[in-house]
Amino acid sequence: MAIGFRKSINVSANYLKAKTGLWGLLNQRHLSPCFHPNFSSPTSLNGKNYRNPPSFLGNSTTLFGSRRFESVKAGRQEELRYDNGGHQDQALDFPGGTVPFTPEMRFISEASRERIPCYRVLDDNGNLIMHSSFVQVNKEDAVKMYSTMVTLQTMDTIFYEAQRQGRISFYLTSIGEEAINISSAAALTPEDVILAQYREPGVLLWRGFTLQEFANQCLGNKSDYGKGRQMPIHYGSNKHNYFTVSSPIATQLPQAVGAAYSLKMDGKDACVVTYFGDGGSSEGDFHAALNFAAVMEAPVIFICRNNGWAISTPVSEQFRSDGIVVKGQAYGIRSIRVDGNDALAVYSATRAAREMAITEQRPVLIEALTYRVGHHSTSDDSTKYRPVDEIEHWKMSRNPIARFRRWVDGNGWWNDKDESELRGNVRKQLLHAIQAAEKVEKPPLSDLFTDVYENTPSNLIQQEELLRQTIERHPQDYPSDVPL
């Protein structure tokens, strides 16, 4: 009975293979190589521009391998080059690429002995590393990048102090991660769509979001685009293609893939860039997003700020893999590890990733190694779980702003006078912005119940009425500066 059943299966499979070519109809795929020198592929890319890497990185077949075999036959010929222990021509045609057989029982190692190298252009002293490949930055762009990094740092410092004074309810800084914010933003175009987490205000700052707009959002006044309904630092701007930040971790990742796929369907010359922390990679949304992006070949760039800590949880307690970069390869996504405190490295990698995402219609993962010098938020005291000398080392010796300034200084584009004027002007503008935002009245109570439905449903009407009755009974418990 069992023998007859097995024979029946074999006959059916052979019939399907002969009549329909079932196993050969799919255009087979290869896993794309990780975007670093240790991974390569012998085949070529299909489609327009797929064979051409970005011009500024040279004509490297090592960095730019293929995603697909041109056919199952071509794939089989490639795979049969392997020595199968005397079992030539024994291979399995399977969706994804021909799989060779081997008589040996070999498990894939859980980790490589050597960690994935980290792409770097500037050393800790701001000097160019010999033979480094990077995108040249002109004086105007370099000065703007540096000035915006200083502005972001100053904004974080003053808003943090404002929270401690009770003028705003909550704040979260980007101190130590300014290079990732500003350099990645500088490598993009205004048409590229941003889905950020809560530590990327520098991207908005680069795109022209004013200090007054930042202050209005943090104070939740009537000029806040979110009408005071979001927590502070949850910015958003339609004008700047910046989706409003949401608090739940990693929810922006699959949303970014969907947005990128829509750009692809519309034939737009743009990509989506989404940011997240190392802690976000522990969420299911991260894995769903990477698989979604790889399968749909969506033009999306994932930028991970691996700062070593998910609030108080170190990466050693989050995962056993070699950081985030190897997870990209597991899902078939080209990936690179970058020194997140090196502005030129982040800029160059993001520029390259953007060109690949758009011209090749593929996702790219960037893992930026950095360090969160500040506390996780105003609700955190990181000295309870991190050594103070560790924080000071990254703050002083590996400061991304200081490193980039040395390079800008070395080119003769900046001096101490420029530095003093910049910091003084930014501080004055910020203090004025906060004072002006405090004078603007709060959004009216009715705004709590609008902008969701075209016609307000009965349950919301009842809730608003109940709230107003409660305020009338207990006026002392309700803020007096909110119009009823």
C-alpha cells in the first residue's frame, strides 16, 4: 500500500513536470549579498540599470551582486559547479534557486568567527582614512550639515531643560546620534518619504521644519499641526514628507514598506526611508517588514540606530546574532554596517543605498553603530544601568559633531568665530520660540473629537457631552488655559 502510494506520487510529479514545467516556471531567486566585501555573487542583475552600480562607488562586482538567475536552467548550470561528493547532476529544482545535494550532514554555523566589518571614512580625530571610498561633499553642504548638527544638539539641550522646568511634559534627545540624523537626511531628496521613530527630529530640521514649529509641537498649542493630541517630540509634516511619529515600537516599519510599494506602483523616482533602534529589531513588525520588503522588492531603506541599549536592555540580552546587519541578509536584503558617528560614512552609505533602492527597486538595510549619550528620555536615568565613565568616553572621545568639525576645520571651511556665532544665534532663536509658543492658546476642547469621522458618530457626541459635564462639576481639576 505504502509502496503503491509512493509510486503514485512519483508518477504524478513526473507528469506535472513534463506537462506543465511546474518546477521551472518561477523565475528563480538568489539571496542578495550583504553589502560588504565578504559577500559576492557571480551572476548579473536583470532589468534596466541592474548591472550598473552607483557611479561614485566604481564598477565593483563584489559590492553589487545579483538577485535572480535568468532561468532555472542557468541556475542549475551554476549550482552544478559544486562538488557533490561524486553525486554530480543531483540537485533539487526549488523555488528560490536550484539546491545542490550533499552526502555530508553539515549545519550552518550560528555565527561567524569574525564580525561584519564597519564602514568608516573619518577616524576619531576627523582625519580621512587612507584609501577610503566615499562621496565628496562640497563646502556649502558640509557647512550646512555641521551647522544643523549643532542646531539639533542645542535644541535637545534647551528643550530638555524646559521639561525639567515643567514647561513641557516630556522630551527625548538625539545627543550622540546627530550624525545619523543629519547625514542621512542630507543624502536624500525632499521627494523621499520619511517614517521615523522618535529620535530623528534632525531629519525634519534638515528639511526646513522651523524651531518655532518644533516648539509649537512640544507645547501642544493651537499652532501645533497635531492640535495638541500627540505627545511632545511626536512630530509630523505633510509639507516635508515626514509621517507623524507614533509611540508603539517598530509599527512604522511595515507601514514604510507599504508606502514604498505604492511609490513603486506609481513609478515615482523616490524611495521611503524608515528609522528604528536596535530594540525595534526585537519586535515582530521588524521581521514582517523585512520579509515584506524583500519579497515585494520595495524601494525602502531601513536605517537602524544600534546604540547598544533598548532603554535599559543591552544588545547582549536582546539577541545573539552579530547585530542587525546579518538579519538583512537572512531575509535577502542587501545590507551594510556603518560607523554611525562618522558623518561622511553615513552620508555616503545612504546616498548609495538610495540609488540602489530606486534604480534597482530593492530594499536596503543600514546598521549604524553609535551610542546614546543622553538618557533614553526625561523619564529615564541611564546612570542606573550604564557606567558613567562609559557615557563620558562616548561623549568626549567619540563625539560625532566634534569629529566632523575637525574635518570641516581641516578644509578651511569653519573657525572658532563661526562656532561662537552659530551657537549664540541658535540659543536665542530657541528661547524666543519657546516663549512665543507659550503665549499661543491651547486647541479647543472640541478638537479632541474631530478629524476622524466626516460625520461625528453618536458615541463621540455623548463622550464630549459627558466630558463637559465633568468639567462643570470639577473645574479645579481641569487646565484653565484650554478653551471650552
